[in-house]
Amino acid sequence: MVKTSKFDAADYLKTPEAIAAYLTEALATDDAAYICTALETVARAKGMTNVAKETGLSRENLYKSFSGVTKPEFDTVRKVINSFGVRLVAEPMED
């Protein structure tokens, strides 16, 4: 019998380059729930406790913000993304 394990993208998000590529793809979907899931995945990859310390937010607030039940404030998103060692960049849309 073949043994499998559940895929978790957090296991592969070890560098700022990988995190930036992952978040860029999530943002390109324009799906708020998916983007929140991607942010939560990266936060788990970085360590939720570490992200909480770097942002000044509680772990509970982070989990709640990215649960998909509520929409996080932009300031929360900005702080969290900065804690990942990446930044948001605007690019022109392709026609």
C-alpha cells in the first residue's frame, strides 16, 4: 500500500523569492478568500508566533483575520506581508 501525506504549500515557502511568487499568483486570482488563505499559509510557513511578534498582532487576531470568515484590514495585511520579507508592487494590467 502506498502511503501519502497531505500537501501543504507552507512546507515549500522557505525563501522570500518563493513567498513572493506564491503571493503574486494568489493576488492574480483576485479572489479575496484565496488570497487570505495564501497569507495564512505563508504565516504558518514563517511561524505564526514569529509573525505575531513582528507585526505586533496577536496570534488569535492573525488566525481570525485570515480564516475567511472576516475580511482583514489593509493595515493588517500590510504588516503581515512586510513581516514575510516581501512587499506589494503594482504593475499595469495586461489587456
